[in-house]
Amino acid sequence: AQPAAQPAAQPAAQPTAQPAAQPAATIAAGRDMADRRTPGDRLTAALDAASLLILSVGSGDGSQQAAIVARGHVNLTTTFLDSREAVLLKYPSAKDHLETLARAARPVLFGIDAMKLDTYPD
């Protein structure tokens, strides 16, 4: 006779963190944004939340920033740690993304160290 199979051990339940209290206006604004977007559309939610200004630091190949501009967001400043030439060498796809940002006349800054933002002029 074979021994009876033992049930798999269940992992212990993890305690859930309680969300921080938020002002009623913030909660209402969040619900309003959630009602206007399609389920799972996190980019739209992020753009709604940042309707005043987005500062993108360490922008990789610029693809995310180009997508934001393509969605109609006009208050975006994109920064790269590397020079323009270094970005283009590292990321061949960056050329198209940088052109998208240029067509939208959005500021694109190179040689910006996000760890030293307080050292740059406004």
C-alpha cells in the first residue's frame, strides 16, 4: 500500500500594509482619473496625475518620453546623463525617439546628472 499524499504546505499569509490617510480631495481626484481611463491604462493615469509638469531623468533611449509626447502631454522635459552622441551610440532606436521629442518642441537636455539637479541653473 502506498502512503497517502500529503497536502502541499500553504505559505503563511503576509500582513498587508495599511494605506496612508489621504485628503478627501485627493481621493476624489484619483477616482475621477480612474473613471476616465480604460482598465489597465497606467500611462494615461500617470499623465493625468502629472498634468502640470513631468521631468524625466535618466531617460534611456527616450522611448517612454516619446510615447508620452505622442499621447499629447505638452509639459515634459527629458534629460539624459550621457551626451547626445553617447545616447545614439548606446541606443540605435533613440534617433527616432529624439526626433519625436524635437518635433514636439519639448526640452531635451544631455549631460544632466539627476543626483546633482540642485547644481544646475533653473
